[in-house]
Amino acid sequence: MSRKVVVTGLGAITPIGENVQETWKSALQGVSGVRALEQDWVRTYDLPVRIGALSPQPAEDVVSRVQAKRLDPSGQLSVAAAREAWTDAGFSGRDADTSDEVDPTRLGVAFGTGIGGVWTLLDAWDTMREKGPRRVKPMTVPMLMPNGNASSVSMEFKARACAITPVSACASGTEAFYQGLHLIRSGKADVVIVGGAESAIHPITIAAFNSMQALSRRNDEPERASRPFDVDRDGFVMGEGAGAVILESEEHARARGARVYAELAGAGLSADAHHITAPATGDEGGPARALREAMESGDIAPEDIKHVNAHATSTPVGDVPEAGALRAAFGDAVDQMAVSATKSMTGHLLGGSGAVEGVLAVLALTERTAPCTINLENQDPRIDLDVVTTARDLPSGDMVAISNSFGFGGHNSVAAFRSV
Amino acid sequence: MASKEEILAGLAEIVNEETGLETDAVQLDKSFTEDLDIDSISMMTIVVNAEEKFDVTIPDEEVKNLKTVEDAVNFIDNAQA
């Protein structure tokens, strides 16, 4: 019998809230975090995409001025979200060294990112060209490396079991749950800080995603641009932010009297080996296989699942296969699932999205409410799902909520949470 | 040309910006590593910022000789001349 893994702390800093409470409130009210981008570079380069979902800055008492100079913006968001989750989990000290309840060598980190320190790298290139190599900051490499966020969280909380970095594009944040689950089940760690972060709204990334026709160009109506499952969707909206969750063995959580939000009952992971960007479809496609692994690893029946936080990015090609994968994996039970596409509000946080959506899926269970999917005016007829447009009550009793993420490269990850 | 007092004050500001240490803590007799707990990465940042501020060049091989704040003030003072 493998160890049960539970959720004991939540953290988020997103385009729709400075913390978990604000993000959840916005997600119930249907608040959009998408805005017109006002930065000079939007005009300088005459970018065809001029919208994005920016995150608030972490408060200085969470990430100090000096610390901020040594962290990429994505690292600052990582530390902020992890700090909220740590505090929420009720540990007595600021870190594992000062908290009696957790052994630092039994505390792990699995913190994902899609790209890593893209701002740091590109700022360094600008500095190099303008001022020469001498002016390139000595902290450039530690700040740009993709494992920087996991490392920063590990140092912040004195997590010494391990600090791993799932890097699977937009699936990274959900893959962190998978890794955290297995770190605890295998006995490697008792507590794992899992999460994901991204801060990559830069003219280069906008230009690059735009070149592949991935982004919405609904520049005149920013708040209506991210519209998963709608017939008029024309691409995703780049967002930034971070989510973090404290996972803990049930035994460990009970021993310290922690509040338990939910059980991380199962998780799934798969690779398509199909196409670099187009998702695999059908019964044996990667998304359907990841969904089935999540069920099997959590002893979950399709009928148990009442809520899905969908990947649903609002791209013309991406949203339809997800609906097909859900039906392939769950059969007609999918008709009883309330499906929410919260990227309609947050935009797409890339490597941070799965972490934030995991937080929202847990809250959907505890609050028994499925959050909104805004901008769904005409549902694509190929998407045969019960999509929640305005926040809706979920049934009482035992249930499972899942969160899906599918990334460029054919990476698929699923996290399945069971009510406690 | 900055006076030695101005160099010390300027260095203290750079150290504060990089490490958060109070400017008052940056005294001539303090060792960067032993007293101010400045690691090699921060030291390089401080050196590069000092080069920019005082318009001098501090060669990499010289940095290891700048053990105390006074060493740095004297080096910058001489380099300006």
C-alpha cells in the first residue's frame, strides 16, 4: 500500500490576484486579467500582438530588494507563491531549519518552468551589446538557468531532500504534481513544495509565438481575447505568474495536526512522440493515456470525477483534441463533469499554468464550486463538454477533480485530487 | 576626481545596493569577506559598479588583492590619478 499524499498549503500570484484568496475570488466572479500591454517595446517593434496578462509584483517583505536583484522575475514569483503556500501549511518557522515539524533532508522541491530566465538572458544580451562583456552581471547564469526557480525555493525553505525542475513546456506545472506525488510515495521525501512559474512576456517570445500563429490578436478587446472552447477563439494570451502547493504524506500531515485540503490521489504523465506542437488525438493518444494513468494511479473511476480544470488554452487547434481525450478516457461519464477553462481569465501562464490550475482544482473541491469560463459565447460544436460559464456549485459527497496540462513537445500531465 | 571620502561613500552605496548592508557598516578597516560577508559573485558586481561610478578599470587579477574596504578605496584613488 503506497503512502497517501495530501495537499496542506496553497500559494498563487497571478494576473487575477496577488494571492490564492484574490485569485479564487476573481475566478468565481469571472474577472479577466488580460490587458493591453503599455510597454514601449510594443510600439518600438510594432508587435502584432499587444495584449497580455501581467502578474502583480511580489511584496518587498516577501522578496526583498536585494533578493530581487539575484532572481529572475520568474524566480521572484516562485518564491512568492511558495512563501504563501508554506505559511498556509502552518509550519512554525520561516523554513525547514527553523520549523520543528519537518526534517530539511525530508523536504523536497519540484518546481517547473517552461522557459526559465528569459528576461535575464535577453537583458544580458542587451547589456552586452550596449556596454560590452564586462557589464554582464555575474549572477546572469544562476538567474537564467531553468532550475533556478527550484533552487531558489529550495534555498528559501532549506529543502535538502532534492530540488527538481520539470521542464515540459506548458505541462511543467502539472508535471510538478506528478513528480511530487512520486517523491513522497517512493519514500524519498515527506513534504514536497511543488509548483511552477513563468515570466516571459517579452517582445521576443511574443514575436516567436506569434510567428507560429499561436497567439490571439484580439488587441482591441483584451478581456475577450482568451476564449477557450468558443468558436471565435484565435489563440492564447500570454500570462505570467506562479502557483505553489505543499504536498505531504498523510502520515506526516496528521502527525503535525495540519489542515488537509485534499488528497493528491493520482497523476498521469505521457509523451505523444507525434508532432512538436499538435496534440495527439484518439484513444491511444498521449492526453488520453495520461488521463488513464491518473485514474489508475489513484484508484479512481470515471464516475468519481465531477470537475475538470481543462488545459484549454484558446487556440483553434488545441481545444478540440482535449475534449476528445476526455471522452476517450472517461467515456460517457464525462457528461457529468463540470469543465472549467480558467485560462479564459488568467491567460496562459505557460510553465506556471498547471500549478495555478492545480490550486484552483483543489479549491473547487473544498469550496464545492467550479470556477468560470469567461468569453464562451458560442461553444465550438466539436467540443461536447459541459463547460461552466458562470461559477457553479458542485455536488456534495466524495469526488475527484482533475487538472490537465499539455505542452509543446507532446508532453501531457494530469493531476487528480480527491476530496477528504 | 573623487576624494577618498567620496570614494568610501560611493562604495558604501554600491555595497548597500548589492547586499542590503547599511552604508554605515562599510568602514575602511572592514574585510569584504570576513566582516561584510560578501561572496565572490557580489564582489564582482561591486567591482563592475565601482568601475562605472568612478570611471576606472579594476583588472580581474587585482580583485583578489582588495581584501578590505581601504584596499578598494586606495586602488580606486590611485587608478583615478
